[in-house]
Amino acid sequence: MPRGTALALPLERLRPAPRATRNGLKPQYSSRCVVFSLNVDHSVKLLHIVGARPNFPKLAPVHRAGQAAGVTQVIVHTGQHYDEAMSAGFFRDLGIPAPDVNLAVGSGSHAAQTARIIERFEPVLLQEQPDWLVVYGDVNSTMATAIVAAKLGVRVAHVEAGLRSYDRSMPEEINRVVTDRLADLLLTPSLDANATLVAEGESPEAIVFVGNVMIDTLLASLPRAEATGYAASRGADGRHIVVTLHRPSNVDDPERLRLVCHALSALAETRPIFFPAHPRTQQQLRVLGIDLGQVMVSDPLPYFEVLDLVRGAHAVVTDSGGLQEETTALGVPCFTLRPNTERPITVTEGTNQLVSDLSALRSLVEGATPVRPPRPPQGWDGRAGERVIAALLAHSRAH
């Protein structure tokens, strides 16, 4: 990025402005955001942590913006997800460089996986000595590496901070809370997350609303998704439903999974249903001998193929946080098979509806109508990655 390039930062909670000015960042004010004219410091070093499929679309726009800004970047993949469909293909498709380090922790219980990440990541962090550890979302890799960095005195920036389901039975909720308590810079995707963090006692000085980095990837990927022609090749005609399920609350309880599959089988009698199934979900279906009837179950699909199916779908049925956001941005009706969500903005401003009563699923889906044009929340404009990098640079110079 040339010297003096302007990056937009939102007005809400960019701090500390006076020190930033003394360090060479000259704020210019507009009606909706603070714009900083940045003299790029090539000495800033970021270490990005990814470990599972939800992390990769979040990393891509931040890494791209970091390259443009000329900062030094290291990618560490913990290996929490490790096969082609769940990991390697994303790096290739989203234009992310191959990881500099792969910890290869593999699968296992939450405790075993977290322990392996902590043990294997510590020497990497000691060797790399970054200015910031940048962690994404709420997977085990996010929390485990934040613990290591906090103990070693390395500053932690949490991308997608402040999201809460208030359901401690979800492992992801524990990861979110712990990571936010340890983070030095809390980069939020929506303004309700700012309010949550302040209510929990976090300093407003540490909170920056940057917007939703996953939507950056979504918007940039739509042309390539359409170019795959995948939906048309599978006979998807706009009447189709896309399903994803992987949460323990839906998959690990045999009775719950049977009820979900019964509801999906009933839906498949009138509409095509495409179900790219997580490996854990497929294993449970086999173990329990569940017959999904006409539902078209497949292995996990590459990002662009999934997006091509979703963008033209009648509706999506899921328990994924990312799909709740993507369907909101696309205006596609989404039915989330959970009693709660850490992304309430997708319900209040988007197309998402929580479904606890599975007997109502068929009528809800049949009556769904798309939102045209979509109503994306503030900050879902395709430039969140740039704002993440600008916030990191601003806070680097302010300390």
C-alpha cells in the first residue's frame, strides 16, 4: 500500500486518538467514520492463527489487507481441521498463502486438542515474537493460542469479539468468553457486540467496531461461486434447500438427530435438499443407521460450490454461525436449529429465524420468502479486513 493511503475506520471506539496523532496518524473526520492517513510501518509483525474451516474466510481479507499495508505476516495452522475439503482447499480457493507452520494437532476431545495446541504453539510463538497474535472466531485454536500469548506477554487481537449465545453448554461459548477476557484488542463485527463487551467490564479503549470480515470474503467470492456452475450442474432450480449440521446439540444426541433427520426427510418430499455433511455428522448417521430418504447427502464441499448453492436457495437449514451471517447478507431465508444464537443481529436485522420446534420446520420453510434487496447490518460492506489492519497499526503505534 502506498504511503498516505486512507483506510476507513468506524467512528465507534477507535482509541486512543490523541496518542495516535502524536505517532504520525492524522485523523480526518467524515460523517460516518474516522479516516486515518497511514504512514505504513513495515516493522509491524502479525501472527495469524487458524485451525478450522470457519476461520479461513475470516483470515483471507485480513491477510490481503495486511499484504497491501506491507506488514510482516506469519500464518500458523493448528491442524484442528486437516483434510482437503475442510482445510487445504480453502487456502487455495481463497488465495491465502500456505501456512508457515502447521501444528498438526488433529482431532480429539476438547481437552486433548486444546492441550496439544498449547504445547505445540508455545515454542512457535517464542521463536516468532510477533507484535500481535491475531485470532479468529471461537474454535479451540482461538482460545488455546490466546492463553499461550497472554502468558508470554504477546498482545492478542480477537477478530469477531463480543459475540455471545449465553449458553455455556456450547464449547464455542467458553472459547469466546475466555478469548475476550485475554485479548488486548477486541475487534467486533456488529455494534451489539460492542455493548456486550462494555457490559462485561471491558475498557472501551480496547474495543474497535470493524465490521464483518466473513462478509468481505462472501462479497468478493460471489462471481467465482457463480462461475463454478455447481448449483446448475446438480439441478438446483431455486426451489432447493441447503442443509448443514455439525453442532453437538444436534449431532451427538441420537434422539435429537433422528428428529432432525425425520423433519428433513419430510421436507425432501416436496423440495430438493442438498446436505454437504460434516465428517462427524456422516459418522453419526452411519452409526445410527439413519435413512434420510430423498435428501442428497454428500461430503463437505469447497467454499465456492457451497456459496453457489446457497446464493440461489429457497432457504437454508443450519446450525452454523457463519451461514446465519452469509444468508443475511444474501437475503436468503435461514432457519437455525438452535434455541439461541451468538449472532442476534442476523435475527433482528437479517433473515435468520431460530427453530426449536422441529414439527414446525416444514411449514416455516415452505412459507419462506427472500429479502430483496438484502438488509446487511452496518459494517458488512466488504472492507472490514482493511479496518482490522488499520486498527492493529493504530494500536501498535499508540503503545
